[in-house]
Amino acid sequence: MGGTALVLGGGGPVGGAWMTGVLAGLTDAGIDLDRADVVIGTSAGAIFGSRLACGEPPREMYERQLTGADRLLMNVTAAQTLRFLWAALGSRNPDRSVRRLGRAALTARPTPGADLPDVVRPLLRGASDWPARALRIASVDAHTGQVETFGADSALTLVEAVAASCAVPLVWPPITASGRRWMDGGSRSTTNIRLARGYERVLAVAPIPSAVGPHPSAQQEAAELAAEGVAVTLLAPDRASRRAMGRDLTADTHRLDAALAGHAQATALADGVAGVWHDSRSER
């Protein structure tokens, strides 16, 4: 296949804020993210990946985090968290683990409130049609536990696809689309770097490097692609960013610090990223 892929992982509201800081920091340092031949988004990465693919500048996404213009308030209860952990950690087998999580998601009563597509729609800032730029959104079939991607060639609308990717088990019910039930794309891999298999160069931004349960980490998936000859650059929160993000990635009070930390981290790493990313089309 060749070409380049920008992979954006999940991370909740706080991880998403950190991601916007990273994207803006790279862009401010002169790295052209529009060089990506495809954007692959999971959960929070599906939201910001869609906005990026639709033409919103990373600096604008970042500034909206700084001003509080973009805000997703998640009220996750202790009972929901415990049921999530019970399901995800109930088996050491990755396939059984994600199917347990899917069964829990299908039978749970989510927190009352707006339907997830209604929550997602304003976060996409008016984008309702699939962009011309290649975009793939990851979600997990709640019955089979398999990861699949949606794009302009799918039967789902952009809002449906992003909502499906963001449907955190036990917080929101799986999204029904095309006769199937879909839950959070990060249920078995928070970043889904494997979906970039076939591309020559991959830049992956992983707010949460590891999913809950017996699943491969972003580092392990990146190593798999690297072993196949793919040039992979993986950006995950460093110590300062983890401190700024805190333990609760739904806590709105950490959003600003997370965005600032992401920008600072990306600025410090930009030269190394540019060494790979800006070579991505030099041979064409």
C-alpha cells in the first residue's frame, strides 16, 4: 500500500485535550500533518481525527481546549467502573475479555442523559458528511468483539461512526447501525495501531497506551509493525504529561493542564518526529 498514516487513539476528555496539544505542538513546530494519506481515529481520536480530516487546524482545536469551548462532561459512577473492570479483567484471553465487556455493555443501563450521537454532533463542530480526505473510524462489534473501521464507503454517517467509536461500555449503550451493535473502538486496543498495517510510515498519538484487560499495548503494536519494516513514531504521555492528566481522564479540571502538557511534550519531540514524517514523501 505504501504512504503514511496518522493514528489517533482514545483517552476520554482529558486524553483528548492532551492530544490536541500534541497535534498543535507538532504543527506549530512546522510538521505538516496534512501529509498523512489516511487518518485513523479511535474514540477521542475519532472526534479530533474527523475534525482534522474535515479541515480544522490543530491550533484551533487546541485553543478551544484552552478556552473551554470544547467540553465533554462524563459522569461515570463507581458502579459503572467496577462493572467495567469486572468484565474486562475476567479473562486472560483477549477475545473472551472483550466479549465479556460486550455482553456487559449490551445488558447495562447507561447513565440517563442525551443520546450519544446528540453528544457527539456538537463536538464535530458542524461536520456531518464524510470528508474527501481518507478517514477511518474504529469501533468494536459488541457481539463478536472484532474491531472494524468505517469510512466514506460505509453505510454509517460520520456522526454514527464517531458515536460508535466513543460508546464507552456501561456508560453509553452500543450504537445500533447496519443491523449490528457497536461499542468503543478502544475496548481491546486504545490506539489500534495495527489498523495502519500496509503503510510505510506511521505517526501514532496514544493518550492511553494500554487498554484494560489482556490486550497488547500501543508499544507492542508499534513494535509489531516496526518488525515488518514500517517506520513507526509513537507519542504517548511522558511523566510530566501523565502528572498533568491525572488518574481520572474524565475530570474536566485536568483538561487545561493536559492540553498544555501535550503541547510542551510535542514541541520537545518535534525534531525527532520531523525526521521521519517530513521524509515520508521525499521519495515520491
